[in-house]
Amino acid sequence: MSKIEDYYDISTFSDEHIAMLRLINELGQGFAERAPENDRGPSFPTKNYEELAEHGFLRLVIPKEHGGFGFSLGEYALIGAEIGKYCASTAITFNMHTSAMLWSRYMYDMPNLTDNERAAFKPMRERQFRRVVEDKAIFSQPISEGGTNWTSEPIKTSAKKVDGGWLLNGFKKFASLAGNCDYYSVVCTEHFEGHAPRHEDCLDFAVPADAKGLAIVGEWDPLGMRATASNDLIIKDVFVSEDDLMMPRGVFVKTLPHWPTMMAMLSPANMGLAQGIYDFTVGYLRGDLPGQPPIDRRVYPTKRVSVGKMFQQLTLMRSNFLRVMMEAQGFPTKQQVMRMYVSQIAVMDGVQELAALAIRTCGGQTMLKTMPLERMYRDSRSGALMLPFTTEIMEDYLSVMTLYDMDEIDHISADNASTRVSMWRPA
């Protein structure tokens, strides 16, 4: 298996970051060993999460003053990719937890918050950070509601004020970690008499997993990413209080559009999966894989050429991925956002292409379910489909940003203009 020095200049990394990257590569051996059984079940990678919690990974991006490591989004993205190298399902679900912490960290610091909003936000995020640091709580982040890009219109899950709090009602699709988390970060819209739901009335609650009225429904039996436990979540008259708020009303939709890279955080898992696919291919052709006959398949020129092509594509994917994640910031420039869209397309489409080329190159034996490449191939199919930044949406955004000034985009006449609600706009 590859080492971080094989594709990063670690002389630019902090010692603490290097230590956590190396630790994941130690723990990852167990992740990879457990992945086939978790995939077959499918069953959630509970043991992986026990080890992640034990070694402090749940608090990677929580600020140091609150008991975390204080890693940046970019530093976390590289750790997430290392997890994906061994188990894509673990990396995808782990991102849901970490993204919830990223929101609390970075949205609080955004300069477009008012003093009153920041003062209200402060105790809310401190409460969530304590739950993770002291109790090792795991957060799920179910946002998608099925059928629409969830940024196109106000979130349909509703919050209605009652004595002492709110009642939540709604539905969340693909609620990863369903039944395997301590809290669901439920984004919803507060409803008021006299006017239609608005983005400005968006709320985010940390709903305890054992809250009365929550129900996990449906069978999770997908093609790939089978160990993510992404069942549907029914929310019926779930009571929440002020203590469950993760951020003040309206802050989510006021800040997230100006931190667009936080909507691209499914790409680290797929970047890592791409590296895992390449590593398997090299090991298989060299005859180095444990439990496999030591057959040297490097003698075939066609196979050598294919692996060379894989390395080229992988290197190009990682180069842009690394730059995009490390330069991520609130209120980015148009050029930064366009690079991020390019990276999202390159990673999500590239991982599928690498998986297909790997199977063609290694041969029919690797299609057997006893071989990890078969699972990796299936796992690679989902990245390009994940809202809000699917490959189709990214291609649309990028195409109009290359040809139009930002003040022209909202006036383009097009059938799919509504999907562009989630496109970044300059402040």
C-alpha cells in the first residue's frame, strides 16, 4: 500500500498532521480487512468508528481551545482521503460527522454574521463540541430530501414553534449513519402563519438519535457504499428545544453559500478510493498481495501502459484536489471556485474511470467478490451522483462561469436554471 510520502510533500505539513495521517494508515489495515464483511451484510463499520473515536479522530476540526486538533478543512480532507484508501464507506460516513463540526467551526467565524448572531451562536457550538470531545458523540448530517437539489428551495422538513421548543416534521433521504450515530444534524425551515417558507428561516438542530418520533425506514441494499447505513429518516412530531440548536435561525443559508468547498466534502473519500484502486492494481500485477499467488504479471506491455495511464490520471486528480482543499476559504474568488468545480468533476468521474481501467487491466479474476477491486468498482459509481454537487450540476456551473460574468448568470434563459441556486455568488 502506498505511503503519504509517495504523493505529498510532507515537509510542508505539521508534525501533528503527519502523525494523524500515519495513524490512519496503521488503522486502515483493519478497515480494509473488515470492509468485505461490512459490504456483504451490509453492516455499519462499527469497529472502525470505535478506533476512530479512541484515537481522537472525531475531533479533528474542532478548535484547539475547545479540545480538538484545530485542523483546517484541507488538513482534514487529506485525512479523509487516507481513510477512503482503505474503506470508502467509512470515509463517506466519517465525512458526515466531520462536516457537522466544520459548519460549527467556520460558519461562526464568517464576517457576514452580526454581533447578535455570533453571540447566540457561541454557546450553541460550544455545546456540540463538548458532546464530541467529552462524550465521543457521533453526528450524522442528513440533508437530502429526495427529488430536488436541496439548495434550490427552502428545506421541506419543517419546524413549528410550540411551548418550550419546536416540533419537527419531515423526511430525509440517504441519512448516512442511520441507527449508528448519537445525533442527527437536522436542517429544517421554521414555518410561520401568513407567509410561505423562506431560506431565511432555516434552522439546524442536533436531534438525539433516541428522540421520540424518529424512525429509520427502508432497506439499505445499494450497488455500492453498502456499509454507510444510508436509510431514510422519518421525522414525525419530534420535539427539540433551544439546547438542541446548532446555529441561530438563518445562519446556515447566510454563510454556506460563501463557503462552497464545504459542499464538496464527499470528494476526499473518493480521492482516497482512487488511490486504493491504483495501489491494488500495482500490488496485483507485481504479485505482492497477501493471500494471492506471487504471480508477476508485469511482463505484459499492455498492462504496464495501462498502469502508467492510471498513474497519470491519479496524479492530475490529486494535484488539483490538494490545491483546492488547501486553499479552501470563506468568500473565495471566482477562480478558486472554478478550480473547486473542476476538482469535483475530476475526482468523482476519475475514480470511476480508474476502477474500470483497473478491472480491465487486472483481468476477470478481480471481478470476483473475494477480491477488493470488485467492491471498489461498485463504490466508485456513487460519487458523481451525490447532491448538491453532482457531475452534471458541476458541468453546468462550470460551463456558464467560463462564458458569463457573474452578474449575468441569473438572467440566462435555460430550462435548468433552477439548479443554479446552489452556485456560488460573490458577496
